[in-house]
Amino acid sequence: MSWTHRRRWTSAIVCGASLILAATACSSGKDSGSPASAPQHDTGSISLVYAQKQGDQEYFIDEADGAKAKAKALGVDLKVVDLGNDANKAVTEVQNAVNQKANGVIAVVPDPSVGPQVVQLAKAGGLAFLTSDDQVCTNGPDPSKCGKENLVPRVGFSGQQMGQQVGTSAGQLFKQAGWKPEDTAIVDAWQQDVTVCTDRVKANETAFKTAAGADVKTIEVGTDNTPSDAQNKISATVAGNRSVKHWVVMGCNDENVSGGVAAIQNAGFSADNVIGVGLGAYLACKEWRGGKPTGFKAALWINGQDVGSLAVQTMYDYLKNGKAMPAEVFAPTKMVDASNWQQSGMTCS
């Protein structure tokens, strides 16, 4: 790409109120009534970096596979980078993408507090920037306190809609079990500084109450979104609530529910006294595949391959065809359980 082309492209990216790729295109200046299109790559291949947190997690492995398949189909040069849980590595990898003269970065940052820094790096380097899964704010560390105009465009799932589906399923299962509200407690576990997780949890709590038709004590537990931490934290919660006879477990993802169900069952509760409804289904299916009784009763299947593919397509459409990125693009979801997950089309690796 020529220096002139890169400069023109950078100007198109940073115009308007948002630092990077606002949901609507900016005005050209010559004609304030018509939007300026994104720069188009007429020569050479498009080079992208997909930087993911927790790249060894089943969901993100699927997401990377979906991104790679779409990139191959489109002729995009794609590099996938595992950030683990290292927020500093997110900064380093965006800088590496700038140094390697990539055209764009798709990111799932381990910690939203580095959002403004990576956005600024992308802006200074002339990179198009898109997030998947988690939100990033251009001018502050907390996306939940960010104006919509300052949120980076995102591909993923609707946290509110997913939470509603989880809470509705859990509420219906509670009602079917015939448990008394006074004998029951809900554990809702998530990493509380991740905005999309909070969206899911607040929605599942409201939906549960509606579906169950009852007020049930809710205990909110902060975790790092891993099974081991959820198990440790929820073990302590169970120990501190000896009067509870039945447990409902919800959270941000399958990891929290898996850890919670394990903690409760290890404390001596039978599978019949636990209703766990996960989000992801990639850990739930392993429980169901074993055929043993489990408190993991259902899970919302979110297909990581769909998100990875959609993210690459969205970035490609912007860079190649000048199509403005929408503020959010959502992939489909489906509730599954032990009786139907194999017929749903999901795989369980």
C-alpha cells in the first residue's frame, strides 16, 4: 500500500466523534450531505490480526477456526494471536500489527481497561479496528460507563438477549422441579468488570423471576470466569449458606456454571438438587456426553465459529468494499440440553 493511500485511509478512519470506526460513516467535507466511504483495497491482499484472550478456551478455539475458514474463503491473510489473560500482551500485539503493516485488527482484550490504549495505537498506525465478544471504549477503561458513540464496533452476541434466554430456562426448570423459594438460592457468577458479562447476568436475574413466578434469594459471586475460580468461590458460598436445600447456578459463561455445579455437588448435593444453566454449551456437552446424572441441566449454545467468521467478513466488507461497520452485529444462539445437543449441530471436542 502506498504512503498516500495509507494516509487517505487513516483520515477516513479517524474522522467524526469516535476515534475508531464509528457506526456511521463520516462526512467527506466537500459534500456534508453525503457520507464518505471507507477506503477500498483494489490491489494486494488484506492482512488482519485476530488477537484473542483465553485462546485455549473451547469457545475461542472455535472462534479462531471460524475466522480462519472465512479468511481463506475471502483470500485474507489472517494471523491469530492468543493473548491468554495478559492485558499487556494486547497492547504489544496491536503495536506488532502496526509494525507489520497489517490493515486491521480484530480484538478480544483480556481487560477492557487497556481499550483506550489499543484504540490509540491502532489509530496512530492507521489500522482499522473491530472487537468481537467483549466491548471496548475508545476514551475510558470501563465500557459500561462509555457513551455509545465511543464504543468500538463489535461482533458477538447480545448479552441481554442471552441472559434472558438463560434466566428463562432456569426459571422454567425451577418451576418444573417444584422447589420452594425459601429453600432455594441462586448463584450468579461472573467477572464483574466485563461489561458483556454484567449485561448477561442482570438480564438472567430478571428473566428468572418472570419465568419462575417467584422471588428466590440471589447470591452474586465475582470470579475470573474460569471453572477453577468459580468452583473455589462458590464452594465458600455454599459453606456459608447451610440452610439452602436447592441451588440454581447461572453466570457469564459455561466456565462459571461448570465450576459452580462441581462445587455444589462436591458439597454433598445430588444432581436432582442443582439446576445449572450455562452459556456456551461447550463444557455442558461434556457432562451430558458422559451420561452420568449432573446438575448441569441446560446451556445456551453460542457458536464461536459464527462469530469469528462474521468478524472477518465485517472487517473485509469495510476494507474491501467500503461498507460501514455497524455498532454491533449479533450471531444466532440456541438453548440445548442432554436430550437434544447432538441433534442441534454443535460439536463437543
